[in-house]
Amino acid sequence: MSKLLLLPAAALLAVGLWLATVAGAEDQPTVRAGVYGPDSCDSNTQTIDTRITKAPKKKTKSTKARIEFEGFYCFDGSDIDQDSLEFSCKADKEKAADCKSPVKLSKLKKGKHKFSVSANFSDTDESFGDPTPAEAKWKVVD
């Protein structure tokens, strides 16, 4: 059985840590809190994570949005090139779809908006997805 521990985002972002720690079964990746990137790899861990690097301000008058993101995956102490990752994005109530950074949204209506993105890695033997997609939330105002 997996356990999920959500930690305060402000505290974690201030020191560059992940937003969640997940302990899973042996056949699933173990995602743990640590420094984002290759420094978080060790020989007994599979790690996959997604983070948004640029998003709209919490309140904006713009009906357009540009969202940038990146992902990270390591296996047995070696980080995998980001170009090997695929991403799945979801904006508001739309269905999730394959995407690449940056994503540009237009014709946004007034009100609340939410964008989520998840890094995924697959090869012929296995596939893993980020269990905690990165999210951006904002509001289009007058």
C-alpha cells in the first residue's frame, strides 16, 4: 500500500525540495523528498518528478498563458536525459494530452484556471509516470 505525505509547498519551494514523498511497492518507483535533479539519484531509487518553471501570476488580466515545465527521471543512480521524457498536460476541464514545453494557451475566459503536467518515461521493458503532477493555478480578472 502506498503512503502519500504532502508537505507545505512554501517551505519546500524555498529550499528546492519536492512537494510530496511517496513510498510504493517494489515494482513501482519510489519518489522521495530530495534535491531536484541528478543529486537526488542513488543506486536503489527510481525517481520521476515534474515541475513548472514559468506560469501566469495568480491574478492576471491576460487571456493568454505561457507555461514552461521540465521533468527529471533517474534509475539506479543515473539520471536520464530530459529528452527521453514525455509529458502529459491538462488545462481546465480538457482531456489530458501529450505536450512539450512551453505550452501556450489562448482565449482564456475570466475566472479560475488550472494547468497540470506530468512527466512520463517508458521503454520496451517498463514505464513510469510522476505520481504527483505539477500544477499551476491562476485567475483571469477584469
